[in-house]
Amino acid sequence: MADDAEKTEEPTDKKIEDARKEGNVPKSQDTSGVITLFVAILAVLMLFPFMTDHMLQLFKYYFSLVGTPLDKLFMIDIAIVTFREALLMVMPLAIAVAVAGVIAALAQFGFLFTTKAIMPDFKKIDPIKGTKNLFSVKKMIEGVKITFKAFTTLGVGFIFFFYFIEELPTVALFGLMDQLDWLKDKMIIIALVMLLIIFVFALIDIVIVRKQYFDGLKMSKQEIKDEMKNMEGDPLIKSKIKQKQMEISRQRMMSEVPNADVIITNPTHYAVAIKYDEAKSRAPIVVAKGMDNMAQQIKKIGRENEVHIIQNPPLARSLYAEVEIDRPIPEALFGAVAEVLAYVYKMNKK
């Protein structure tokens, strides 16, 4: 019992799929952050000339307004132009970051659409539980992790920053454009170094997150058994259903025995009832067959309804083994069955 209660088994595909439907997926915030940050930096570098151009246009517009008297319509016009230019500068970057967030999610757990994750859960706003979660060991560990990652990343960034400061006396002798180029290059280096540190942390985090996720979904042996029962049905119920189906099939089969032309037996173990209707089939049909007790019942019903019973052990065994109920006899047995039917028809004067 203790072993069954322990969650030692890997989660089944159904367990993982059910968790996905609930919105429970292995998502590393660090991984999403580093992908988004990388795309944001790349987008800023690529869009920098575009953003600079619109910023200069905006400053030119402001300078062109010097000396113009202010009124309500004029202020509205300034607000519209400012908003438009700011939107043009920010929108491409925002779109790039949004696409990066989607890509980061798809890379971690694939496409997922569920509304359960956004459904209101009033338990989450319980102040007592909220206080417990706020001061839980898990939150403390998360806080320590975040602090360590932040200090490590910023520390490495400051090391490079102070190293570049030593170059300032030399850079001061450069022209303005050269100084700006130097500043841009050093900022890119610092950003890439810090991004590399964050990337390393993200790799570690995604491994930990996925391990914790699958450990959290582990199942006990009893849970796996219960899941199999639910998926395939209770064996006891399935057995009862199958038994009921067999009874119905047996009753239907027995109801066809009185309409048979002949029952071929071996004579004790097998009984096969045959009917031939030229209008419906080109070959005789096996309407019922049985072995031992079932064979005795078929013969009993046949005698009660004056159906001819013919003993032919080889033919009875062949028909029982080779032909299913409601199926025509195979061509190989045509001759033997024809002889039996000819004898029966002669007895019935057909």
C-alpha cells in the first residue's frame, strides 16, 4: 500500500495532456526573458537609424513652432504629432518584443490555447493563503535566486564598465562622432556580455523547471491503474457488456434455427444450421453453429421445428471451423453441402 501511494512513476501522456489543458506547462521565465531581451537589443540596433530619423523630425517640428502663439487647437496639434511620432518609434520595437515572447513560449511548450488559466480563481485572493505564500520557503529560495542572478549579471557588467572607463582619457581626444561610435560599441559589448550571463542562467533554469514540472506530475502505481481503467473501461463492466452482447447474439442466432433448411452434425459435438435462399445469395448461408451444449440446443430447436438433421462429421467440423455466422459457405465446400441439400430437398419433395 505504501508503494502504491508513492509517486514514483513517470507521468503518462494523458496526465501531461490534461495538465496542458489546465494551462500547466513547463515555462522558464528566465528563458522567455533572455529571448525577449535579445530580440529587443537586436531590434533597437536595427531600428536605431529609423528611430533617430523620427526623433530628429520631431525636434525639427518643435523648433519650427518657436514664436507661435499657443491656443487650444495648437496644443491639440502638438499632442497629435508627438503621439504619432512616438508611436512610430515605439511600435516596431513593441511588435518585435511581442513576437519574441510568442516565440519563447512556442519554443518551450509548443502551441497551447486554453481559457482555464485565465478563469477567475477566488482562492488566489485569499489573504491568509497569500500571506503564507509570501513568506514560504519557496518564495525565499526564489528571492535568493533572483538576487544572485541580478548581482552576478550587474557585477560582470560593472567590471567591463570600469575597464572601459580607463579608456576615457584617450577617447576624450576623439572627435564627437568617434566618441559616439566608441560609446555605442562599448554599450553593445556590455549588453552582449550581460546577455550571455543571463543566457547561461536561463539554460540552468529551464533544466530545473522541466525537472520540477515532470517530478510534480509523477504518478503512483494506483493512479496509473485508475487512469487505465477510466480510459479502457472497468474490466468487470466490459466483461458484463461482452457477456450481454454474446447473449443477444446467441438469442438472435437461435431465432434463425427454425428457418434453416438443414442442420449438419458430427453427431454429438458440432451442429451447423444452413439455409439456402437463391433470391438472396448464390451460396448457402450458415445461420447458426455451436459446440457441445450449444450444439444440443440447436438440434433440439431443429427437431421442435421439423428441421432435417443430417450427420456428416467431416463436413460439420469444416463448416464450424471455416464459416462465421451469416456468412456464405466457401466454394471448396459447395459440392458436399449441395449433396446434403439435394437429399433434404428430395425428402421435402422440392
